[in-house]
Amino acid sequence: MTEEKLLMEKTFHETFTGDIGRNLHPIEVLGAAFVEEQKNEPYDLTDIRFAQGEVYFHCKDYEAAIFKWENVQNEREPWAKKNIADAYYELGMLSSAEDVYTAIQTEGVVLTMEVSLQLFSLYIEREKIQEAYRVIEKALGIDPDYPNVSSIARAFYEGQQDWNNAIELAVREALRTKDGKWFSVLEEYAVKGYTTSFAPAYFHDLLIASYESDSRQFRGLVAAFWNSYKVEPALHIEWMQTINTIFEYVQIENHESWDDILSLYKESFNGFMESGHLIHDLQPFMPGLVTNWLKVSRAGSSLLAASAVLAWNDVFSYSLEPGVAEEAEALLIESAEDARFEDVLLFLNRIMAWSESNRVPVGYKTKWMSEQLMDYSRNHIVVAGSVSSGKSSFVQSVLGESIGESEGSTVVYTYHDQPVEVSEIHGEGVRRVESIADFEEVMHREAFVEYKIPSDFLKKNSAVLIDVQAGQRHQDDLASFYPVADGLLYVLNAEAPFNAEDRQVLRRLQEIDQPVKINFLLNKMDKVGVHPDDVIESVERKAKEWFPEAEVLPYSSLEAVSIQRTGVEAFMTRHYDMSPAYIKAERGTKLFYLVRKTLKDLYSIRKNKEIALKESIAKNEDILSRLSGFHNHLGDMQGEKIALIKDSFHERKEAVKKEIRTEIPNILHKCSELINEESDYKNIHTELNEAMNTRIQEYLQNDLMPRYLDSLQEWLAASKHELQESQEYLYEMSSTFNGLFGEERVVLQCDDQVLDDWRRDVSRMGTRAQIDKENILLRFKPAQFLLKSAGKLLGVLPQNKTLLYNQYKRYLENEDYGDITESVVTKFFLQFDLFEKSLEQDIRSFYAQPFHQLSLTIKGTEGEIMEDKELLSEIKADPERYFDPITLFEVKLLQYEYMMKASYQPSQKYSR
């Protein structure tokens, strides 16, 4: 045992005790040695004291041990100080221990490591974490091979959840020692997601070292890193760039299992193709991805990898190294694996989900059609024909179900053993049609209707009939259903077969160029006169000119339906009855066509959307300009109506005021006729005052008010006409703006309650003509005072009455009465004045709702313009974010096509 090991383990005292210590206690042995050494001249007790300190330490007599070690002053002094610090540590005197540890100066590696580890433990106990970091990193830097130092460091980092330092330690140790333990630790870290804070390139050398050390462990480590990095798109791309360079170095052995890596290649390829990535982000590493995938697939399944290579090469030619595509083609030919059409359907669903997230949904009808293609138990037959062919009547007669004329809807007849069930298939999904009214409405507009009926014809022939309506506007429906149908039955009118409409439709079907079985039904044979066989022969000849393999079935609506249905069934069986296996093979082609058409539609939808946005912005800006102008015009019109109606009312009121100012004085002047020489002049002023008020009230109530009310009624009629004229104009403008918007958005409805309120107010004011009595002759005026005084003094003498009569008469006839007249005017017109003041606010209330509606419409239109401009700017600014994913969808579609060709036609060549 080396001396350093003895010192490290505190067993240096055994060099003194040896075999003697088996029988005597070490203290006794060392005591004897101490006495014996003192006999020497000179003597050296240092080593004995060092050994005694160890024994006392083991006996937990730490103070005695410290005393002994403090007297060690030879080459073992650094160890003695370390032991003193250990004793302080055991005594719990951590501060003293730290001071001693840090004071030790030595060049010995072992002592330095021991002091460092002891200090590390002390710092942990004293919670001096930063000091602990410093000491353990120093120890690792001095001697990482020192027993347990790397394990201690790993445990410390993990305890602190310091995964970066833990990972760096594991990478250093794995590269240094090539010990599988450290590769396993890193795999564990990767599985838990701790390694994602490091760039994938950081682990390049580590993975190479793992491959050189243990291929099985390498595959596990690669899978762990791959699964951790694939979650974050940017890191996923970096990882693929790193793994590409690694797999250039890796050699694949056929006896090894690479299934996990192959699954990850498949998942990554699918993710990059279907998750909306940009092509310029993928091009740097995708050729390496598919190339290495193909390389790894030699040890397992090659169908997916080989088809991916060929698909990528078709779209991005010259991006692969020479020979890679040829190798992929060879592996594809040799592949014995089967592809699944269900995967293509799921792929289409993912495309549709992507289109919806990008606000360009392709519609539920496409999804419905794809699901129908997966039903191999039924044949889908499209029935088409011109307007005059009697197509729908023929379909309903063979089905035994009459639903009337379907003017606008495409109807899909399917069998089920329940009562009739009707559903409308629209852009967002399926809606059940519950009522007859709804059914009639659906059948008379452009809709897509599924009609489920318990039809023996459909059941016996395992058929679905798709009745596509005739006419130019329905040719798009026919073009949609035709490529995915198992067959097409085109109905001709025997009186005018292959007319202009027929030729136009058939020409379009030829342009689509899809392998669909087309046959003809020659309807209305009963309308043909002589030589019907000649007509049939002519039609058959022309039919083969259009479609060489087409057959013609004559049909007459006058013959018994049951007899002819048998013929139709036989015709259907002969031409459209196919085995499920054959249907499955054919449906694959149709499903691919549907997916490719969907991708093509996505291109056109985006372009059409850009055009639509520009048109919408231009249209809305024009409408906004009109709305703003009309808003100003409405303000002018409101002002004109306010002035007109108020002026009319004011003129009528002022005319009546003028009349009152003339009539009241006249009435009061004429009151002089009420007195004579026999009147009681003591009370004549009171009697005259009462009579005058009575005459004023009679004039106001019986004469003036009825005429004034008639005038106000005329004013009401004129005002109503003016306001109704405004309302009619606003209705016209509502219709105009709704026509511009293309929807019912503007309703400029005025408040008619205003006119009713006016009518009520005028009626109410007409019943309140009674005013308070005026003090005409009972006021304290000099003339009135003298007359009243004279009357009281002289009125008792007959000879004085003539004088009083003349004086009163002269006063009544010559008095001004202006103040009395104005008082009457003020009291009489008080409510009318208040009414006049409210007219402007009432008229504004009449127009308030149209102004509010216009403001809302202007604000909404401005919002639409802003939203459309933002969307258009987004479309124009970054078009690749839309079109690149579609291109990558095409790559994925090509991969599926190659897989299907390999599954169903294994001898075919695949280069394009």
C-alpha cells in the first residue's frame, strides 16, 4: 500500500504497529515506540506523533489528535493540517475546519483532491453553493479520474437541477472515458428533455464516439435526442442538419434493428411536409434526410424511404446526389410492403385542416366525396344529361321515389333501410332537412342534397346515384363528381340526341381525362316516329365517336317501369358491377385525383381571394365614400326640414298673434255699449271688467281656437308629408346601399312616433284655450282711479249719471289696451311657444336612428376595409408561407402515389 493511500485513509500508524498491534492496543505500541525513540540521540518524534494523532482520531478523541498533529513539522505537515481540519469537521467546528483547509499549501495531487472533496462537503453543509461549485470544478480540472469525483459532481449538479453543467460533465466524461455509463446518463437526460438547451451540433462528437463504442447504444442515444429536439421546429431543423453529417459516417449493418430510427425519419419527413414549413428552410437538409433515410431503410422497411426520395427528386430535381434516385427505384421495385388508402384519406383531412387554419377552406363536400371513395361496397354512378333529356324523371322512376323536379340541387341517392332521410351537404358540414318547406326550398336552389331511401334498385345494384342537374351553371358539379365516380350514365333525348348542350358537356368530360366508364341512356324513345332502330344505331355510332367503349340503352317512358327497370338493372350489372378489389384499385387513382385537385384548388382559391380582397376593398371604399357623402346630405336634409317645419309653424302662430293684437282692443272698445245712463256707476268697473274677460274668452275659445286648430292640422299634414317624403327617400337609399353591399345591412328607419306626439300635443293644446282673467279696469291707473272715485261720489245723484256715462264711454272707446293684449297673447301662446321650441329636437329625434345606422355602417365598412387591407398586405408580403406548404403537400402526395404503385403494380418503373 502506498504511503499516500495510508495517509489518505489515516492508517499510517500501521507502519509502527505491524503484527504487534494484533495483541497490543496501537496506543500502547506507539507509546512504547515514543519512549524508545527518546533514547536516541538525536531523536525524531514527528512520525510517531502523526501516527498517534491517527489513532486518537479513530478513537474519536479529536482534541488529542489535534494536539499531536499540531506538533508535526516535517514533510507530512500538510497532511497533518488536513487531518486537523478533518478533526474540526467531526467536532462540528466548520468555520475552523474551513480556515485550516484553505490554508493548506501543497503540490501533491492526492492531498489537493482530498482537501477539495472535504471542502466541497463542508461548503454543501454550510450552504455555500457558489464555493461548492468552485471547489468541485477545480477538482474536476485537476484530476477527473480521481475516485468518485465525477460521480460526486454529477450528483451535486443534479441536486441543484443544474442540467447544463450536468450535461457538460457527462459529455466530457463520455468523450474522455468512452464509458457506456456516461452515454446512458446522457440518454436519460435527453429523454427528460434537459438537453434541448444545447444546440444539436454540440453533441456531434459525442454521437460519433457513441457509434464507435456501441452501435446499439448509439441508436438509443440518437432516438432520445431526436425525440427531444423534434418538439421545437427550429431545433428540429438544426438536429436534422447535425444528424445528416453523422449518418454520412455511419455504416448500416443488416443484422441490426433500426426500426426506431426509421420511425423517426418517417415522422420527421411527414412533419416537414405537412406542418407549414418554408421550402428555403428545408432545402439545406432535406436531400440529406431522405438520402440517409434510404440508407437506414436497407436494414428494414424501404417503401416509405424510397418513395420519399423519388417524390422529393420529382419536385426538387438535381438536389440529390447522383445514383440516390436510382437506388430508391430499385428498392421500391423490390419492396413487398402494402400501402393503405386510409393514409391518403387522413392526408387529405390534414390538408383540409391546414386550409381552414389559413382561412381558405376547401369545403366539406370534398371531405364527403373522399369518404365515399373509401366505401368499397357501393358503386357511385353519376347521372347527367341536358335540360330536355328527362334525366331526373328517369332516375326517380327506376328508384320508385318521386320527389318532384329538382331545379337547382344535385341529389345523391343512397340506400338505407330506414324511412327517407334528407340532408343538405354544405361548406361547413351536414344539415338535416326536417320539414317539407325546408325540403322544397333546398330542392329549388343550388344545393347538394343526400337523399337516403329504402330503394330495392339501389340495394340490389349496390349503387349510389348522383343526379347532377343540367345547364351551364351545374357543369362545375359534374366536373367535380365525374373524376371520382365509378361510372357515368349520360341521358340523351331521343328527339334531339347530342344537341349543343350535350356536346359541350361531353367535350368537358373529355378534357378532364379520367378513367371513368361512360355509357348512354337514350330516353323518350316513345317520341321517336318511324324507324326507331335507325335512331338507336345512329346514336350508338356517335356515342362511340365520343367514347369508343360506350354502350347505349334505349328507354321509353310509356312502357311499364317495372319491365324497363329490369333492363336498366341488367345494363348496370353488365357495365358497372365491379368487385371490391377492383374498386379499391380504381378508387386509389380517383382519391389521388381528388387530393391533387384539392391542392390545385388551393392555388386558385388563394389567387381568387387576393382578387376578391382587392375588389372588396375597392367596392367598400366606393360605398364608404357614398355613405360619407350621404351622411352629410342627410344632415343638410335634416336642417332643411327643421327650417321648413319650424318656419311654417312660426308663420301660422305669428298670424294668429297678429289677429289677436287687432281683435282684442276692438273687443274691449266695443264693451262701451254695455253701459248707459242707468248703469250702477258705483260698481260699473267691476261689472265691466267681468264682461270684458267674458268677451275675450268667448273670442279665444269659440272663434280663434277652432280656426287656429284647423291651421295647425294643415301644418301637421304638411309636416307629415315632408317627413314621410324623407322616409321614402331613406327607404330608397337603404335599398340602394343594400344593393351595393349585396346584403341587407342598412335599414334607415325614422321615428314615426314624433308625428303621433305632435298630433297628441296639438289636440291637448286645443283644449287648454282658457286663460286667467285679466285685470282690465281694476288696476291703479290715474284715469281708472278718477272714474271709480267719481262713480262712488256722484253716482247717487241722477243729474250726474249723464256726465259719468259720457266719461266712461269715452274712456272705454279711447283706451289703448296694448298691455292687456300682450298679456293675453303671452298667456294664450305659452304652450304653443314651448311646443315651437321643442320642434327642432323632435325633428332631430325623427332622424336620429338613420344617423346612428349610418354611423354604424360607416364604422363597420371602415373596419372591413382595414381588415381586408391587412389581410391583403399579409398575403402579398409573405406569399411563400401559403404556397410553399402546398408544394410540400405535392411532395407528400407523390410519395403516396409511388407507394400505391409499388403496392399494386410491383413490376412498374417509377422514374418520371
